[in-house]
Amino acid sequence: MALCPVCWWEDDGQEDDDAAEVRLTVNGSLSLNEARMHFTHCGAAHPRFLPYVRKPNVAEQ
């Protein structure tokens, strides 16, 4: 599992097929869909992660 420095989501193997599922793992009570929505609005998987994230590099965009 890898923690993304851009959005602060930890890859738990979730994919588009189950993105609405809340797994209650390393990402707490967030589903991948919720994390994506937060990222669109604030630039992090959840607003509480804002102090830890950075802007994406050119190769990550």
C-alpha cells in the first residue's frame, strides 16, 4: 500500500467497480468516490489532509 503525497489517499486496492464501498481500512470511513469528490473540491482526499498534501508534478497530472 502506498500513501499518495498529492491527495493523501492510501491505495487499498479499491477500483472503480467498488469505489462507492467504504472499507473501514487505512482510509477510515471514506469511500474512493468520496475521496475523489473531496479532491475535486479541496485538493485532498479529505479536507483534514490538506496540511499533508502537495501539488501534483507535471508527470502526475
